[in-house]
Amino acid sequence: MTDIPTSSSSSSFTPSTRFAVPGRIAVSNRAAALWQTATLTEIRRETPHAATFRFAVPAWAGHLPGQHLMLRLTAEDGYTAQRHYSIASAPDDAGHIELTLDHVEGGEVSGWFHTVAKPGDEVEVRGPLSGFFAWPGDRPALLIGAGSGVVPLMSMVRHHRARELSVPLRLLVSARRPEELIYARELGTETTPVFTRSAPEGVPVGRMAAAHVASVLAERPFGGWEAYVCGSNAFAEHASRLLVEAGQPVDRIRIERFG
């Protein structure tokens, strides 16, 4: 994401789905407080302004889709900069994590990643953090994101595919143009893209609208949808309003915002 100051597959990590309070998954404070060395192993370009950075973190305890971490850079003079970033990879990717970062103008951390970082470089991470936005894969999930807000949602999509889960999952994602749609090569039939500036021939251009949300809510899976919204403050307000107006219960909307 952007700079933010402040059923059949096997896996070596099985995340806990114990709830500390209704709707909130318990997080290990001990694991979240431990800084670990993460070694950059791969850089993949996603769009002209976003790239995925893959790290080897041998002692990583695992995470749930939707969680984030704290990343710390330390300069030679001892100056440090810390940022929260959503985790893009699925939990089953043992010993590795992936972050997808926008190149934010003036962003000292994202700027370093996009202009200086190379495989072999080391940073520090700690986490996973926050259980509120996590999706353990046990309930139908309606995911709505815009721009880099798709990052934690993609972790959920990847988890759904890796485990071959039968629980329904749908993704509505907004981007200005097709070339700015992060993870475009990976998106499948679970995804409906919405383009606000330009679109492929035959695809309408415009903001995410009530019809997009209503068409998914109308599927009405057993138990109803759990909605996850991620994006800028303006987008989060817009998308959550569409959900409520379409009949989604307020207490079943989880929002993560930035900017």
C-alpha cells in the first residue's frame, strides 16, 4: 500500500481464528513486538507506479489475510523511518512475505524501495499486526478496494485460491485505467474491475456505483457477506455508504483506510 506514517492445501502455519472480542481476531503481542531481519529477494513491477517486493523472513510466524506489519529502515547515520504496510502474500507462503508499494511522491520509504532497493538488501519488520481487518477464510467475503487498497484484499484472494476454499469470495476493485490496475495478471472470475478514467472497449467508465455493490449482495450466500473495504478516506466513505444503502449490516463492514 502507500506510505502510511504511523480445503486441500497443506501448510506449516495454521493461523488461529480465536476471537478476542466479537469481530476481532486475537493477535500475539509477543510476535508483533519482535523485530526481524527481512532480506529482499525479488522485485516485480505491477504498474508504472507500483511494485511488489518479496522478502525472505525465516522466522516469520505467519499471518492472516488482511493483516499488516511495521517496516523499519535504518540509514548509515542511524536515522530510522518506520511505516505500516499491508501484507500482500497468502499465509501459506512460509518464510516469505510480499509487500506491494506505490511510489509516493516525497515518500522517503517508498522512494527508497522504488529507486534504491535491490535484492540482497535488508530491512526490519515486525508483526503481524491488527486482527480487525483479517479474514480467516471461514465466511463469505465481499472485498472492495481502490488503487493500492487492493493489497490486503489480494492476500485474501490468494489464500482463497491456495486453500481451494468453497466459501464465496468476490472482489470489486477500482482503478483509474487498466494499466494502473494492480495485480491485473492475477485477477480472475471472482473480480469485477471498475475504471474511473479510461477502460477497455465496451467497458463503461465511472465511479463504483450502487449497481456494482447491489449485484454482489443479491447473491446472498448462506450466512451473508462480511464486507472488507480498503482505500483512501474518500473511497472508504463512498464504498461503505454504497454498502449500507444496499442493505449490508453496518456491523459487518470492516474498513481500512489510508491517506
